[in-house]
Amino acid sequence: MRIEVEENPNCGGTDEFQYRELGNVRPIKAIRALEREKTVVLEVVGVAKGGAWEDARCVKVADSGAGFAFLIFGGPWGLRLKPEWHKAPWDLSDPKQWGEPFKIYGSEDDIIYE
């Protein structure tokens, strides 16, 4: 699997990354993250070209350090995240939401699937 996110209004771009898939791609709806020493749930969506929304997805991939990891990815414009308490619709201009090219998690415990 190749991941490359172009520079866009959601997030900065990345170089191309290559991952070897170890499982099936599955849609996700949220992730748990540590913020100020407290676990929070972040809703997550993929961003297609032009700012359309699509499923965020996760796949188990080979990782040279730990043996495997979980790659969380969206569309060509990356991922969009927001705290679960922020009920506003997805919006690239909302300051309580932010974009990231992709995320790597070491454990599946913090991934909330569809």
C-alpha cells in the first residue's frame, strides 16, 4: 500500500510511504488519543480531493520496529479529526477540527471501528 498526501487545505503534504498490508482494510469512526494526560475520543473521517468526506480506514501493516502497526488513513487530502463532544458538521474551516495526513497506532485497542 502506498500513502502519499498532497498539500491541501486540510493538512500539509507528505512524501510517499510504502507499507506491506497484513490484514483487511476496515472503516473506522473514531480513535482514542492522549490529550493533556487524559484519554479523549476523536471522531475521524477521510478527506477526498475538493474537500468531500469519505470513510477513514485502518489496516494492519508491517512495522520494522514492533513487527506490526495499524495504519489509519483517509483520502488524497488525509484525515480530518474532531473531539467527539464537538457536534458541528465536518468543515475544513472549523478551528475545533484539524487535518493530518495519516496516523500510525501501535495497538488496535484505541481504534473504534464502524
